[in-house]
Amino acid sequence: MLSKEDVLKIAALSKLEFSESEIEKFRVDLNKIFDHMEELNSVDTSEVEPLFNVLDLKDVLRKDVVKNSGIKKEILENAPNSDEEFIIVPKVVGENADN
């Protein structure tokens, strides 16, 4: 059983603050969760095969084929800032992101 001190320690580790009534509510709720986990741990699963996916489906993949869509010029014309080949965007990483 978790005590009030255990809940306070968990709250401190989580950088959370609770009122006295919330602490008691969480103590009760966490104890219910741990009781349920103990019940699940007591179930014999030695004869059960591990389940990796609940659906018996396989990924359907297509070949990754590079195609020329023919719309590069239109995309570059719609960009607010571009050169002949690329869309130009502001720098977003560096020592000072404000510059």
C-alpha cells in the first residue's frame, strides 16, 4: 500500500503539487492500480504465446520510385522566396534564433 509520503515523493519527482484532498485521492487511485497490477501478475500466462499484433495483417508496401511530377516551376513560383532551384526559408537553428 502506498502511503501519503509515497504519493508526495512521486509528486515531487514529477514536479507536481497537490492539495491535501488530491493527495488522498491519488493515494487511493494509485493503490487501486497497484492492486490491479498484482491481480494481473498472478494470472498464469505460461501457456500463452506472445502477441505482437492484434490484427493478422501484413504491411502492403509499394516500390519507392522517383517520378518527375512536372510541377516544380509552379511550386517555386508560389513560394514567397525562391531561386531557380529551391524554396528559400529563414534559418531556424543556430546560436541565436532571433537573428
